[in-house]
Amino acid sequence: MGKEISVGLIGHLFMGKAHSLGYKDVAMFFPDMELKPRMKMLVGLGEESVRKAAEQYGWESHGTDYKALIARDDIDLVDIATGNDTHREMALAAAAAGKHIFCEKPMAMNVAECKDMIAAVEKAGVKHCIDFNYRCVPAVALARKMIDDGLIGKIYHWRGVYLQDWIMDPKFPLVWRLIKEKAGSGPHGDLNAHLIDLARFLVGEITEVVGMMETFIKKRPLLGEAVGGLSATAQEEMGDVTVDDATLFLARFANGAVGSFEATRFAGGRRNGNRFEINGSEGSIAFNLERMNELEYYSRNDPAYAQGFRTIIVGESAHPYMGAWWPPGHIIGWQHTFVHQVYNLCNSIGRNQMPSPNFYDGLKCQQVLEAVEVSVENREWVKVEQ
Amino acid sequence: MGKEISVGLIGHLFMGKAHSLGYKDVAMFFPDMELKPRMKMLVGLGEESVRKAAEQYGWESHGTDYKALIARDDIDLVDIATGNDTHREMALAAAAAGKHIFCEKPMAMNVAECKDMIAAVEKAGVKHCIDFNYRCVPAVALARKMIDDGLIGKIYHWRGVYLQDWIMDPKFPLVWRLIKEKAGSGPHGDLNAHLIDLARFLVGEITEVVGMMETFIKKRPLLGEAVGGLSATAQEEMGDVTVDDATLFLARFANGAVGSFEATRFAGGRRNGNRFEINGSEGSIAFNLERMNELEYYSRNDPAYAQGFRTIIVGESAHPYMGAWWPPGHIIGWQHTFVHQVYNLCNSIGRNQMPSPNFYDGLKCQQVLEAVEVSVENREWVKVEQ
Amino acid sequence: MGKEISVGLIGHLFMGKAHSLGYKDVAMFFPDMELKPRMKMLVGLGEESVRKAAEQYGWESHGTDYKALIARDDIDLVDIATGNDTHREMALAAAAAGKHIFCEKPMAMNVAECKDMIAAVEKAGVKHCIDFNYRCVPAVALARKMIDDGLIGKIYHWRGVYLQDWIMDPKFPLVWRLIKEKAGSGPHGDLNAHLIDLARFLVGEITEVVGMMETFIKKRPLLGEAVGGLSATAQEEMGDVTVDDATLFLARFANGAVGSFEATRFAGGRRNGNRFEINGSEGSIAFNLERMNELEYYSRNDPAYAQGFRTIIVGESAHPYMGAWWPPGHIIGWQHTFVHQVYNLCNSIGRNQMPSPNFYDGLKCQQVLEAVEVSVENREWVKVEQ
Amino acid sequence: MGKEISVGLIGHLFMGKAHSLGYKDVAMFFPDMELKPRMKMLVGLGEESVRKAAEQYGWESHGTDYKALIARDDIDLVDIATGNDTHREMALAAAAAGKHIFCEKPMAMNVAECKDMIAAVEKAGVKHCIDFNYRCVPAVALARKMIDDGLIGKIYHWRGVYLQDWIMDPKFPLVWRLIKEKAGSGPHGDLNAHLIDLARFLVGEITEVVGMMETFIKKRPLLGEAVGGLSATAQEEMGDVTVDDATLFLARFANGAVGSFEATRFAGGRRNGNRFEINGSEGSIAFNLERMNELEYYSRNDPAYAQGFRTIIVGESAHPYMGAWWPPGHIIGWQHTFVHQVYNLCNSIGRNQMPSPNFYDGLKCQQVLEAVEVSVENREWVKVEQ
């Protein structure tokens, strides 16, 4: 039995469950990791609801006060999987208590909050990590490896869209994700944050942007009885939607590439269409999260009569992470990105290395998000703070 | 202006139109062919209908008596694009008159008829060709080239299906294709004939078969007023369907490969699904006529992390036939297989070479078709006459 | 905390791990199941290897003697996830001890063994279940529901292939799966067993078959040091491959449908291509395990201008099992079929119902497998024992 | 034999050949059109080259002076299929001579030229048409019909890219398309012009834009011996590329929809990837020119368990134009868009109606193109002249 790291998780709903799964299953597939996570405590709102979740997910204890969690001496890592408007406060408290921190994306409500959080973790000297879990999709990791190996060459184009459709019904109620005070923004912070991180991971830093935002349905029924996950019930009374329904922007990268980004919740039929394509001087890569076990790859160096995008089923032991799973063609699921994320995180802490992605990545992502918002306001190109 | 070959075409309906298009357009894309076809005469049933067709397709003259066509001294090539039950008679007459012959598939009603036709063309010393037009799909020609070049290696598997659905409606009437005396068989002769020829073209000779036939809808309304093409009207009175609705068979090839074949008109949603896959020791190939400008290709010799079926858009000048057409990605259509077929045919005659595929291929295809029928009758494996 | 069922698992390698995952995670996603599995004991060969696996997968205890497991009073359910040649012996022992049984497929080495096992469980009055886990793919369950709801209508065609390629390298050694005494057969029992069960699940009983088997590579290097999973090392000495590399057969169903089946390990590029298509009078369905979160569906009742196969991303709460998982488009993985299988099994036992599929399904599958083998021997159609 | 319209074509290279094919084959598939085109005269540069082309394509006469063509009394329609920098001059001359005009896209070098041309045709009272041939893809016409019929509902999103890769090789020489004086712009005028027209056709008028342009390879070898089509040879001396290699822009539509556009010649592996997706309140549509016989369609009104994008093979008689072609699944090619365009054009003239799209559409497209160029210059959003 190897060494352990004790984890306390704040948030027991959608993301809390996904993170829990990561801690629960990681050692089953990666038994030789540096530190095995021990699921010490789960904190959330609603005693009964949290109790059930703790039992269901396999947490040793539970509570409703995150400060009590942070106060415990026997917890090494605090995982913040709550709403965006709480990240700063929790991270500051955790850092002050000397805890390592794993935080959901987007990192915070704005750049200023991100900087506060970085100041706190730097002062505390703790490890920090942001949950851009799509870096941990094996196909994405393979894309990165191909780029690093020169198979794509000099990158010309990034073309990223994150298409969803879960609020297209005008009767869908005004959940927290549609209220600016709670969510910060709509699909911009929720989905473009992922695209921006993937673009930074695969292409490089973004230097300037110009964008547009639109709210197609401006009033919705107030929320009735809240229920877990994304389902919800509605009242008759209406309220204002205060976030974007769709945000698009164009970008330039430091390395000369050009890019387009789009996040929307109004693309009917696209349930979770996190898609990107990269074109470089030597080859191209395309990815779609709905078929996350596949990577499309084109090489300009194939013989002229045999060129074309090939569909790589990312399931070989030659592929990142996949040696730990099943034989080729036995696909993994969305939740397994969290297994990989936890694996990376626990290994980094165990080796006394800074995890990746970390708060610096969270900040840079936020700076791009915010530059887009300024651009929308000013109707012009805006430089991204570097 | 190069030398010409004068053509007389018998049959002015579906296949007659497709062949006409081939003659009409070939010199536009292949101006350097050996002999340019001259569209001398079109023969069909129904004076008014044939007259219109001749004008529409660009034939210089027309008639309703195929013997008059064959009797003309100024016709070099007789193209037989009529029902299966007329091929033998017409071919014998054309050969006796010393005409080269281009004949629709399947070659005849049975092996005995095919042998009569071969005896006739051999005696006359004329050129002969069978219209297995799918050999002329550039993607299929590319598949053949890849196999010849060793990219697929030793072939293990042929997996061919030809799926259609145009008679699924029980009210669809008893057209000639559903009557054994006229059509010989159902999808077996109509569609499996194509698959068998493709399998012979790409894999090699078939040595033994075992099969099954089924007629799902055994009675249909008698045909009302006949109309061109595949559309038809129905009467109230019912008649017996005397051909197969679906025929499946397994096969062994002389080179050790194993194969499966299926032709059906009851695969809902598959309009023209002529599909095959070939697996060999070095690679695999897959094709679907509904996406005939594409070839799927897998190489076992790609690096382990980058293996997968690649979708080749067969439109490069590096691809068979395609240098004559448009820039890459500007696709060609089904009818252009006839342009290629005519191109090959006129070149072969111009060079005094036997065209390919020819009556010997037609016979071998018929021998396999007939072996399957015997197998169905006897409920056991049957050797194919070699 | 609900009621529990104590499980003992025999087999700690590939399938043992998959089953373990099912027990471990099921209550996280299906907290309201009738009986929650408790992972009591893991048995396998090799003390050290089993010890590690037990720790890794979360079993409370472990051992190397399956009889000791069966002898324990505190175990309710015996899970047999070992080689095919051991199923009968273990099942008989477990039944004699009054244990419920969950057994890997194929059920046994032959029909006679299956009948012994059924006699044993009937005598003991215990519940029994066979691990045809692909019934538990949500897309497959949806296909079944669509068929039950009449959306496909009268079924005409079943077209199933299970394509793999993991032994194409002639240097791949003679592992147990290639030795008749241990495996019973090659892809026939391994992969056609799955197809047969799916065909029975979705279409109905098979009445007669005709088939062929081929072993493309007849000698292989003897196995060197055995390693877990499918990887293996080779010696210089060669031995005979005594199972099929590929088995194809045609079939008739009791309801009038016709079918084709193919299982091979020589389809280069197809890693885990468990694919089927069903065509009926009202619609069609197509499935590919490599994209197991999708179901292709065609309806003949769509408007004429809008007909086509639609790609359903099976991830809605309206889809079988999927309400328990993540939001739409957040896909699940291959291993989650075992979660569903365990869920069904524990619910059935908890409700004192016979699980499905069970030993009767295992027997029927074996009867078809065996009929194919007789057909190959006799080169003719063979009736399946009903 | 119906009435005829006599055509004179200027331009005998790529587009000249495509237009010729349209005139040559249209009456074969649409025999009942109002006016049958008669191919009177072909004009191009290079006597020998034009003579050959005229013979090959089937023109009755040929010449090298377009003014001679326009001067002929026996020509009704002048087709301008030359470089962008000649359209205005030729159109003005043709209009002055009272000829109907069919002009390649983009209409001219800039908005001012377009307005000159409109003034000329209005003064002359002739019919005019612009060759936005992709409106004539049956799948695109079907998309329009679906939108008109309300199947897509209120449109939220347009997402269009036109991806090519034919100049990615840095050694590809400085052909006329890469020189601003001759081409006006790069893929912006060449490819975005198509996207803009399709967006206007399907979504509506564009009101404001913001864009970016990039030239990835700024110097190229000067052109050696010019050859037809897109192939070319290079010299050692280098020259400046003065057009864009890629142009992206965001847009707002008058009806509230938001859109993104991208045209590039640096998307490796995308040979002719003219793709768009439209999302509306009731459904979505997606198209890819490389699979131009297909339309992807999603309906939000399908039952919850059976929603998904369906692939419509646009080949039914229920689909626009396709009743004139072959049975379902027998696909048409890229060149057949010109057959449809000629069909529409000749019918409009025959019925004394203004063709669609016409010079007003050409102007509106140019206004959007130009607004994007201003936006690139000013780095801000720009209103489109209405």
C-alpha cells in the first residue's frame, strides 16, 4: 500500500460527483501513482443531500461548512467544485490553512479574483491545480504529443467551437448559470474557458481578440424547486437572463496562428460538441468531445494518392493514458478525464512539482475571457494582458 | 479531330440514358482518347419515346428495330442496354454482323447463354465488353492499384453488401425486375453481379459458395401503366413475385481469402449501398458507392500511435481518371463511371486490344451467380465451374 | 444504507477487472438498487498477483482456491470470470453450495456442458446470469425498446460482424485463446457468441445455419512469459493454432428474418468492431461498439424529403440507463456495461426474479455456435436444436 | 424541338469548361426547359488553346476577341467566365449591346464596379445572373426549402467555413489568384463570396461585420510557364503575395442571427471544404460540399429518445432538381451545379423573369466583402451598406 494524500471536497453536485469518481477509481487503473487519494470529507449545502452523496460516492465523512473542512489537520488537498462566485473565498481560506488546492474552472469571476488567489497560493507555497479536464482526454493528449513531435508543423489555424443546446426551450427556467452574479457569464466562462485552455495547451498564447455576445432569449421563468444536475422546474413569473447565450470571438496567437472560438447553448442537436481543428504546415488534427475516443489526423507527408484524415481510435498502449485501461477499441467515458486529472495532480504533489494546468493557466484563461468582454463592450480588437 | 467509332445503342431507358451520357461527354474530359465515339443510332421500343430520347441524348438517328441497327454498315460498335432476356439474341446477331459489342450486366440469363455469346464473338473475332461500370469508379480503381502495389498484402477477407430499399412498400407493383422470366433473378443478378465482379477484380477467382435466397413479399399488385425508370403504377389484381428479394452467400477464393456477399432490396434507408471491405495482411480498404468519391484506407504500417482508417477524397491527379476532371474535392457523379467505361472501351478497340471487363468476365460472374442458385437448391456448398 | 449481497469473484485478469469495476461503481450511479454488492473475496491464480489485484480493485479478501470461496457461508453470489474450460466445474460447485451464479460467456465448452450447468442450477434453485454485457449498452437497450415499440416493424435482415485485428501479426504467440482445449474455439465462441446473443435479444430465435471457418495463420511461436491482458511474449519454437481465425455463417430466424454473422481477428484497423444492422418493414437500426454511445436509426415513416439515418447520441434521460449518468453528450465507456449488468443482476436477485440473460440464454447461444460447427464439418445447412 | 437561346462564352479555362458542361448537358436532363441553350461561340486567350477547347466542349465557333463575340447579332446571352478584373468592362460592353449577361462570381473587383454594372444592365433592360452555383446544389436548395417551410424555425446561428489547402506548399508559385491587382483578394473574394451568398440565401441580410486577414506565406516564386487549371510551375525569383491566405469574420444578421465565416487556403487535408451549419429554434442543418449529395438535418420535434442529426442522401424525386437525375443513391457531381444554374437561367429568360441570383445579389455580396476589408483596416466592427 503506497502513500496517501487526504482529500476534502467542497461541492457535491454535478462536478462534485465527477471529481469523486476520479478519486474513487484512479488507483484501480493507475496503481503505481505517487500518492493515492483518500476520500476524507465531502462538504456541500443541505445536510441530508450531502450525507447521501458522501455515502454514495464513498467519502469517509461529510459536512455543510467548508471552513470546518479546511480547519481539519488531516486534510492535505482541498478540492473546490462549487459555483464560480465562491472559488476566491474558498481558495484564500484553503491557502491560508496551507492546503494544496484543486479548483474547478473557470478559476474565478474575473481577473482580479484570479490574482488574489495566485497571491494567496504563492504566499502559502502550496500546490495548485485548475480542472481543465479536457487536457486529460487521451485524444487531446495525443494531439499535444503530435504537435510537440513536429507532426503538425508550424500552426496556421485554430478553429474551436463548443456547442450545446440544453437551454433552447424558452420555458427552461432561470437557473444559476443564467444569472450573471452567480455564474459570471454564460457559455463564455463555462465553455469558451475550455476552448481557450485547449487552444493555449495546443497552440500557444493568445495576444488579441475581437468578439460578440448575444442573448437570444432575454426573459425566462423563475426557477421553481431546485433539483440536482441540469434539470429544473419553472414558475410562472419571469426574470431577466443576464448572461450570454452565445459568445464568438476571433483571435491572434503569439506564434502567428489565427483562431476562431464559439460557445453557444443554442446549437440544436449538438449536446456536448466541444470540437476543434488545428491546421499546420505539416498536418492537421480534429477532435470532437462527443467522440472523445477518436482523433482525426491528416498528414501532408502521406503519399499523394493516400492522403486523407484518418480516424485514430485512441485506445492503444501507444497512446497517452490508454495503457492503463482496456484493449484497443474498448472505449473510455467522459468521467475518466477526472481519473486522469486526479492521477496527474496526485503525482505532481507526490513529486513536489507544480501541477499542470495550474492557477497561472487559470489566470491566463481568465485574461482572454475578460479581453473578449472588453472587446464586446468597445466593439473593437483588444490586446490580451500578458 | 481524331478518329471516330460509330456506335449504335439498343435500349433507351435507364441504362440507355446512362450509356448515352458516357458517349456524349467522354471527349470533353478525355480529348486524347484513341477513338471518339460518334452517336449514330438509338433503338428502343415505342417510336415516339425513342425519337424523343434520341433528340434529348444527342443521337443522330433512331429506330425501333434492333436488327436494322445491326444491319447498318456504318456502325462499328453495338451497345446492348436492354433487359437481360434479350442479350443473347442481340449479341449473336451483332457478332454475326461483325460488330464489336458492349453489353450490360448481367451478361445473360444463365451460363449456357453466356457460352453461346462467347462462341459467337470468338467466331466473329470482334471485341467485346461487359458493363461492370463500378470498376470505373476512381476509388475502386485506386483500390485495385493499392492492392497491385502490395499495400494491402495477402488478402484475408472480402465483405460485400449491395443494399437497396426501393421495393419495400408492399404496394410497389410487379415490374419486370420481379418476374423471373424477364429478369432471371432479383437482386442476385442485379446487385450480386456487381459485387461478384468487384470481388473478382480486387481479390481474385471464387472457387466455392453456399447461399440463401428469400422473397419477403410474395405477392404484389400487377403493373399498371408502365412508366420510365423505376417508378410504376399498380393495379388491384395481385401476381406472384418470382425472384429473390434478398440473396446472401459465403465464398472461398482461390487465393485463400474468405468472403461474404449480400444483395437485398429490403434494407430500409440504404438507397444504393454498394459497400465492400477488404482486409489483408498489410492493410484494409473500405468503399461505399453512396460516397463514391471516397476510399477508406488503413495501413498496418503506420506508426502505432497514428493508425486508423483514413478517408481519401479520390479527386487528386494522383488518382485514376481524376486528372481529367476538376480540382481536388470537386466531386464527380455516378454517371461518370460510364464516361470512364466508354473511355476504356474506345481506347481498347482503338488499340486493337480486348477490352476489360469482357465476355469472359461476364461468364465467370454468371458461373458464380449460378453456383449460388444451385447451392440454394441443394442447401450445401457448391464448387464454382472454373 | 440498503441491503447488501456478498460477492465472490473467481478470475482477476481482464474480465475479473471489468467485473470488479461493475461492483465497485454501481451504487455510485444507481444508489436505489435493490441489493448493493459487497466485494467479499477475489480468487485467482498466483498469490501475489491476486493480492495486488484485490487491493487495487477493492476486494475485502483474496485467495487462490475457488473452492474455498465457494465454501464460505458469507458469500451469496459467485461470479465466474475465468477461462471457458473451467465454467462447468465451478458452476456445478457453486450451485451445489446454493450460491447464485454470474458466469462469463461463452457459457461453457459445448452444449453438453451447458446442460449440466442448467441441471445443477435448477436442482439448487439458485439464480443464474450470463455476462452478455452488450445487452447493457444503452444504445442496444434503446434498439430493443424501439423494436418492442414497433418502430422497426417486421424484421427482414440481421447483419452482424465482430471485427478485431489483435493477432494479425504472425509473430503473435500461441496464447490460450488460440488453443482449442482451453478456448473451445477462436473468435467463434469469443465474438460470434456476442453477436448471436444480440441477434436473439433483438431479432429472435435462430432456426438454421450454414457456416465456414478459416485459420489463416496455422502455426505460431509458443508463448513465452505469460503476462496479463492481451499482451504476450513469444518463443522461437512454433506450435499449431487449433482454433478458427475467422468464422462466418448465414442464418434463418424463426420469425422469417435472414441473417449473416462474421467474427474475425484479421480485420486490420477494426479494433473492436462489434457492428450490426437490422432492417425492418418500418425502419432500420445500426450499431458499432467502437461508437457505443451512438445508435443509427432510420424511419421509413419520416417525410419523403427528410429521410435518412439519424445519429442518436444515446445520452438522454429518455434513454435506457442514461438518466443515472451525466448530462447529454457526456459519454460513458465500455466498462460501464458491467455497471449496468451488475445493476440488473442485483436487482433481479433482490426481487427474487430470474436475471436476464441467464443460463437458458447461454445454452441457446451455445446451440447456435455448435450448429455452425456441425455445418462447417458437413458443408451444409444445419437445424439449430430448439 | 423547343426554342433556343444562343450563348457566347468568354473564358475557356476552369470556369469556362464548367459553364460549357452546363450548356451541353442541361437539355439531356431537363428536356422541358423554356429555352434550350445553343453553344454559339467560345472566346478565350490563345487561338490554338481556344480552338481546341471549342471543339472539345462543343462550341460552334470560337475566337480570341470578346468584342467580336458581343458584336454578333445572333448571340442572346453573354457568359463572362474570366478573371475578376475583366468583369466590369465585359459586362458594360455586353449590356450596351443589349445582351443578357451571366457573370462569374465575385461580381467585380469592388462595390463601385458592381454599381457600374448594375447601372448598365438597368439601362439596357437586360437579364442578369451571377454564378453563385452552390445555391444549385440540391442539398442547399433542400436546406432553403426546409427553412422556408419553417422546419428550422427562428435562426440563431450561421457557422460557415470554406477550407482549401492547394497553396500550402511554400514553393507553389505566384499565380494570378495571389496577386491583388488581378484577383482583388484571396480566399476572401474567392471563397467567402460563396459563403456570404449562401448565408444571404439561407439566413438573410448581413448588417455588420468584424474580421481579420492573414497572409501566412508572404513571398513565393514567380510563375514559370503558365498551364491551365490550378497546376503551375515556378521560377527561382520570388515575388510578394498581395492577397490574404485566410480571412475570418463575425457577423450579425438583420433577423437577429449571429454568424461566423472563414475562408482559407491553409487547411491541410480540406480540399474543398465548403461547410456550413445553421441552428434554429426548431432544428438544425449542416452541409459539406465534399459530400454535396448529403444534408444533415436535426429536428427538435423528433421524440426525445430518437433525436439526432440524420444524413439525408439528397437523391429522391422529393428533393429539388433530383427528379431529373438517377434513382436514389446514384449521386451527382460538382459540375452538375452548373447544369442546374443554366437550367434556372434559361428558364428565367424564357419566362421573361429576372434570374436569381442576379447582379443585385452580386452587389450585396460585394458590400459584405468590402465591409470586412474596412473592418480589417480599422480593427473594429463595420456596418454593411444596405
